[in-house]
Amino acid sequence: MIGITVTVDADHLDNIEAVGAALRLRGMRIDQVHGTIGIISGAVGEAERTVLESVPGVQSVEMETTIQIPPPDADPQ
């Protein structure tokens, strides 16, 4: 599974829970719903990611990016 962030469009903010339910039905594991800013975060299988973009109310689906910073005592390159 890959981590994703779904942005809900402004017209569906009042029904963000229904958008989340539709995402679950299409295979998304929902970790958090931020209703005030219209963000739903979670994970989904790679094959199902593109299907989520067709859910009514979904503005965008973005893969989460992980950035690793070396520890402070690491040798510089």
C-alpha cells in the first residue's frame, strides 16, 4: 500500500464523510479526515489509486513523499 492524500473539492466539504465512505468502498484505508481543510489521508494499493480520482468530490489524489534527513552527527558528503 502507498500513502496518499486526497483533496476534497469545495462543493463537497459539507459531505466529506460521504466522500470518505466512497473512497473506502474503492479500497482506501482512511487514517485521518480533516474536514475543515478538506483533506483525507490514508493508504491504498497502487492499482486502486487511479480509481479514487473518479470519486465524486475528489479534487486530487497525491502520493505522500517521505524525506529523510541524516542525523546531526552524520559525516557530510
